[in-house]
Amino acid sequence: MAKPFNLTILSPEKVVYEGRAVSLVVPSESGFMGVLADHAPLIANLRSGRITVKKESGDREIFNSDRNGFIEVLKNNVTVLIASGVG
């Protein structure tokens, strides 16, 4: 089984997702970027698009963002900040 990491997805209005995940795919400025456990430290700009979270159970959760944002990856803690408009 894949190793999980802590994931938080935030918008100004609410906490969109908070929990454990085994993979994350986000739309960065240079294309889609994947994150797994033990990823190297990273800060990147995000563009609008589909955010895909794969949970420990194997289920996938998809969020569509119509705004830009940022991602920070540090020591198996991933934070995604979206300007607004996540659903």
C-alpha cells in the first residue's frame, strides 16, 4: 500500500479538504504536477483546473478550481491555497 501524507486544501471561504492522501495531482503553471509521500520540499504557483486527491481507501475525490493558487510541500504535509471558487 502507498504511504500517506497529510493534505489540506483551503479557500478563503472554507476548508475544502483536510485528511490523509496517497497522491495528489494539481494544475501548476508548467503543467499538471503529482505529489506522493516523501516528496521533496516545494512551493509552486497553481492555475485553475482539476485537483485530484487519492485517499488511503483508494477512492478519488475531485475538486474543480476556477482560480489560481499555491501549493506547499514540506515533510509529508501538503497545503493547497486557492484564491476562491473551489467546488
